[in-house]
Amino acid sequence: MNFLANKLVKAFIKNKSIAPLPSRYVKNMKNAENFRRLCESKISKPIVGYKAAGTGIPLIKKLGEKEPFYASVYKHNLISNNSRVRINKNVLGIELEVCYLISKNFFKLKSKITKNNLKKFITHIAPCIEVVGYRQRKKGITCFGDLCSDFGANVKFVIGSKKKFKNQNVKKLKTKIFNKKINQSVNGNTNTVYINPMNSLLFVLKKLQKDKIRYKNNFYVFTGSTVGVVPILGKGVYKGIIDKIGSVSTKIS
């Protein structure tokens, strides 16, 4: 397990790929989460946030899981709006998400995080594009463990313009991601994200409390895709729009 974790960590840092992990590390979510934690413990690069993954309720039911999971997001995988992302054949696709910037004061909270006290810790809200893929030479998703064991399958996060959080409604907002060059367009809705993005945010923060995670800076929470995993059918600019939240773009090459 330690040998494989070292190999996957090296692939993660150097943007390389390895042979698929043995099934015993991915089929069971408890094993997959333990493997993810082991890998994350070996990385010295700074963490800038956490992502919710597997937030589509139909997918949760289809794969026989009870809830999503979360994974750490590292600074070297966070890039600014309109940045270029180079992809390889292990990329699964592209997602459009709502992300939140959370105050570090959250970690001083001595009571449990709830819907009632959640909002006072949110400083900003923004649209985000996530490019998802493996560090392993495999395709598709057969179980949540496939994604979880491989750092949550996050490749890059592109954040659009941040707005100060003023209790913006994120329920039932129309979303869209498209590439004009190849005439590809996919519509979505924020309510596909584990009921809604605020609920997904609460899920992640509860997990951070449960796992006794501590962080000294403000941090991002990426709440999950509003359009599912959209296949990247060609190169060029992909632009995502979330109604009332804003837009975000990345150039895929």
C-alpha cells in the first residue's frame, strides 16, 4: 500500500500516469479513503481547499453509495480565470461548479457546523471549472473508489471572478458550459449538486470537523458539478456560466 501510494503521489506531482491500482484499494470506499489520506499525507505542497465529489444523487444511487466524499485541493492545481489547461488521455472531462471561499475562523468553531451558522463563515462565492481525470491509465467510473483513491480525480481548478457573499441564492440556477469552436454545449442546474451547492458545502465542512482537519488560512470549497462530467470533445476555449453567479473560462490544449 505504501509503495503504491508513493508511485501515485509521484505521478500526481509530476503530472504522469501509472498502471491502475489493484481493485482491493478502490472497490470499498473505506479502503479508498484510507488510501487517499495516505497519499495526501505524503504531499508537502500547500492545500488551498477541499472538493466535494460524487455529488450527483442519481450517480450515488447507481453506484450504491450513501453520500459523496471529499478530497484536498492543492495550490499547484488552482489557476486563474482564462488560463490554459493541457490535457492527456486520462482526463475524464470538464465540470462547472459553484465554489465558496471560507474564513479560517471556521476552524475555531467549537460547536457543530449547521445550516444556521454556516453562512457567517462564507466570505466569497464564484463559478469554477474543474478538469477531472486520473493519474492512472484507466477510463470511466465503476465506483466512487476509482475517483476517491486518485486524489478525488482533480486535475485543475479554474476560478472565475469572486463576489462577496451576500446570501446569494444558489437553488435552481441555470448553468451552461460550451465550446463555440466545436459547437459543443451542455446545460445544467445547480440543484443537481447534492440537492444544492449550499448543502454540498455543509457536507464538506461537517467532514472536516469530523476528521479534525485544521488549516491556518482561508480556504476554498468546490461543491460539485452542475452539468455532470462533460466529455472534452476538442481543444479551444470552454466557457461556463452560472446564472446570477458569473462566468469562468479555460483554454483546453
